[in-house]
Amino acid sequence: MSVIEAEPVATTDLVDLSVLELGRMMRSGDLSPVVLTQTCLDRIARYDGRLNSFITVCAETALAQAKTAARELAEGIDRGPFHGIPFALKDNVDTAGVLSSSHSKIFVDRFPTESATVASKLEAAGGILIGKTATFEFAIGGPSWDLPWPPARNPWNRDYLPGGSSSGSGAAVGARFVPAAIGTDTGGSVRWPAAMCGITGLKPTYGRISRRGVHPNTYSLDHCGPMTRTAEDCAIMLGACAGYDPRDPGSIDEPVPDYLTALSGSIRGLRIGLVRHWYEEDATEEVVAAVDAAVAVLRDLGAIVEPVTLDPLRDYVDAKTTISIAELFSVHEKDMRTRPQDFGKLLRSRVMAGGLVRAEDYVQAMRWRAELASRMMAHFGRFDLFVTAGWLAPADPADPEGVDFFKKRQLVTMPFSLTGMPALNVPCGFSAGGLPLSLQFGGRPFDEATVLRAGDAYQRATDWHLATPDLA
């Protein structure tokens, strides 16, 4: 029996399998990429009308790519562990001939002629593009109800939001519409929706994944990152899309290791600094309890976890905000001057604020950023990793009149964004209301392997990441 003709396992079970498990089934002939892709498309058609995670679904081309993947695997052509895996892209990532709107009226009819490097690399690895996902407008202005498409909803409870700005990518993976998606992260936009949707999200080191063809939010802070169910699957996706790109001025020519081989399952002897002061006062009691319980698991696994005091969250947030709004204004200045009415209200207010940042403020913020990064790096003489909360509260209600999240609480994801260091969020529990909670690991630059190793070891010892929302 060929891979194309293989009888599927029960399709209701496919959505609960990891990228690695799906790949093994496709290589054994027990699963066709066509069946897997159709299962994803059917699930989206059935449930996404309630979640709004997708802006565009590429059903016809996805099935064509799936048939190609099935034929290649049947012929012994194996492009690697991502071959035959359906995935989604945040809609600020360019895709040739496919709407790339950045969830904005400004780009409502934008169909690029060339795909972003990250999209091309995933397709070259045999990935199957299912579609483009909702985001905050231009990855910063949201959640907004005054845009051409509604904001995405949380798969665990549609009355709540999925975080952002990679909101649709987080919701799509959390809802098991796709096993993997790409998000972008400037201050936490991969890790926040991962935390809210009960999935795993990795912000790699700045420069590890090309941003060419990704519409910028903040040039000096933007990252692309994988969003999957497990750290192991993040390792697979990162391996497929990481690498130097001379067409991205922020890309860094650093060798890409085999991340899967780093997942030994053991963290015995690993030295981890617990940054408890980032969450012990501002987080909800449920978050504090869940993160403390997760730290106990790490100690049981043999890691040496000791407290460490880094700079206050507010220092990172203030430096990042000054840099980000200034760069954001430079990106959108022309449209802001000529067609401001076409921006959503939230984005318009954020862009306009950037026009008031003085050059000396921007320069001082950049200097402060370098100082904060240097002080964080100094602690890696003592520790291999940091661990802290992944977010400080469960998901927020989907309320058009709700408080702007920038004004609501500190962003515990911000330090690793500002310093450009890799960070991974993994599920670590649920609130009393059934909403996911999250744990965050941070590591040395270009040491994603150790960050992923810790996340994978934690997930082998726990089962929070195995929980599936009931979309019915």
C-alpha cells in the first residue's frame, strides 16, 4: 500500500498527535499527508466560525501540497521531520499569491509576489501551508473590533481572548486545527498566546530565524518563532526554518544544530535561576501556585534551582516601549499622515505616540537596553537557564470595552524580547475557570537547545500539554 493510499487511523485521534508522531506514521505508511491535511481542513470548517483563528484558508493548494508530500514519501524522498506536516502562518508573514493582510484595512488587498524566507523554508522542508491566521493589526494594534476581520477567540472558552499578537496562530494550534504555526514576537507575541491557549511557544534568539518578508513591528526587536503543542515539536519546526539569511540585515550567521538530539529527557545537574520576583507580587494566586509547583517538578528531575534577582520588569518594559513606539512610527508614518482613518483605533493611538519620541530618548533607551542585556548575561556564569512565569494571569475576557492589556499588567515576557535571548513557554496548569497557565524558560543567546531540553523534560514529567479543549 502506498503512502497516498494508506488507510487513516481514526481522524478524531489525529488532532491529538504530535508532529513527531504524525511523521512516524506517515513514514510507516499508516497515515497519508492527504488524510491529515483534509482532517485539519474539516476541523477548521466545522469549528473556526466560533474562534476566528484564520483569515485565509488555502484548502486547494494545501491538498495539492499534501499529494506531493505523499508521493515523495512513497518514493523515498524524505525532506526531514517536518515533511507532510500542515502548518499555519501569522498574516503578517508574506506568502506569494496569498492574501497577507497583517489583519489591517491598509493591506486588505495585498497579495505579495514573493514569500517570506520563513514560509519558503517551511515549504521546502515539506510543510503544508493550511492558511494565514489572525493577528493584532500589524502585530500591535489589538485586540480590535473595528478591523475587517474579528479578533480571534480562545479555544478553551470563546468568551476569552487567546492573547496576542500571534492570536490566530495560538488559537489554531490550541484548537488542534494545525499541529504547528509561526508567530512573531516583539515583546511576547509568541509566548503570550502560547500561554493563553495551552500550547508551547518559542521565541528564538534574535537573528536565528529570518524576518525577510515579515512586515515589521519594531525592526530591532522582531523575532519569528514556532508555536506547537510540545517543546519537541518546536525543536522540529525550528530546525526546519532557522538559519542565516543575507537578505535580512538582522540575521546572524550562526550554525543551526540538530535540536532534536538535544532532547535527552534529563536535566539532572542543570543550573536554573528562579526569577520569582518577576511574578510573586503581580501575578494571580493561581499563577504563583502553578509556577511554584512546576519549579518543584524541575527540582525532582534533578535540576539545581536557586533564586536569582534580575532587574525589575518595569525597567525592561520602559526601555522596550520607548524603542518600539519610535520604530513603529517610522514603519507607518506615511500611511498615518495620508490615511489615518484606515487604521484601527488602538493601532492609531500607538503609532501616533511614537511620533513624540525624541532622538535622545530613543538613543538612551537603546543604551539602557544594552546595559540590561549585559547584566542579564552576567548571571549565566552561575546559571544555565532562567525560569519564571509565562504570563501573570489567565486569559482576558473578549470585551470590546476592556482595559488595554498594555495598561493592565506587567509583561513578564518582555525581558527576553528586549535582550534578544531565547525563551520558551510551556503549559503548567489551569485556572479554576479552566483557562491555561504557563511556565517560561529563558537561556543564553543561540542556546535554544538547552531551553528546549528543559521544556521537553518538564513535559515528559507532566501532562498539562496533552489537554485538549472541547470545541463542541
